[in-house]
Amino acid sequence: MAEISTLARPYAQAAFKRAKEADAAQNWSDSLTFLSLLVQDEALAGIVANPRVNKQNTAQLLLDICQDQIHDEAKNLLKVLIENDKLPLLPQISVMFEQYRADDEGYVNVELQSAYALTKAEQGKYVAMLEKFLQKKVNASVSVDKSLIGGILAKAGDKVIDGSVRGQLHQLAKRL
């Protein structure tokens, strides 16, 4: 995983730098998300990985699919990635771009997992606690994971706050 991050970092940094210069962070974010989903499509991945399909045809195919979905500078990035055989890095580039954007704009994306559906009031309470703990504005995406048994699990980048019953049982088992 470290190798993918190392390879993707310069592209993500360049995209973020250009987005800041052009005040187009949202356009870049949308374009990178679309491209990331595009290269993860199984049918398309088979075509892209086929050595019989040359880079020029690959680029034209992807650009035809994208058309109005991405802006011109993102199309240029796509061409560079194809030319350098780095197209599989797009999902990681997108993730890193979003991290750079979040850091720059002073927020953090947090994935909240709960054993049951949270009410708006409960979500607000957890978001407020996380904002105080992380000292940043929190954008939370909430999902349900019944395997947690109870409590919540919060993931913010490389930080994990495990307040779940499953996590507590796991810690207890390690201590015994």
C-alpha cells in the first residue's frame, strides 16, 4: 500500500496545487471521483489492461466516456496517467486529493459506524464530540455495522476511535 501512495502522491499534489491556483477544488474533486469510479469498473478495467489495446486507443475510449463529466485539466491528467502506465493509481490519487483538500479547508472526513441507525440528535452529539477531539470541522458519513454489537467506531484518516462493544471485548481478550 505504501508503494501505491508513494506513486500517487506527486499526481495528487500537482492536481491539488492546480486546483488551488484555479480556485476549482470542487471541479477537480468531482472529476477525480468520476475517473476513480471509471477505472474501477470491471468491464472497462479488462479493456484498459489488455496489452493489445494501445495507449492512444485507451485514452480516446476513456475521453469519449468522460466527455462532459470532467474538465479539460482533468482530461490532461488522464492522458498523462495513461502515457505513464499509472492509470490504476487514480483511486488513490482521488483519496489523497480529498485529504489535501480537507486539510486545506480545515475539516476532516469521518466514517462513523454504529451497531444501529443513529438519530439526527445522536449524530450531532457524536460529531460535536469528534470536532472537539480532532479540533477540526467534521464531515461525517454514517453507516450501520451490526457486528459492532453496540457503540460506535469512528475512522478519521489514519485515526480510529473504537467505542464499540466488539472493540472492548477484543481489548479485554488481549488483556486476558
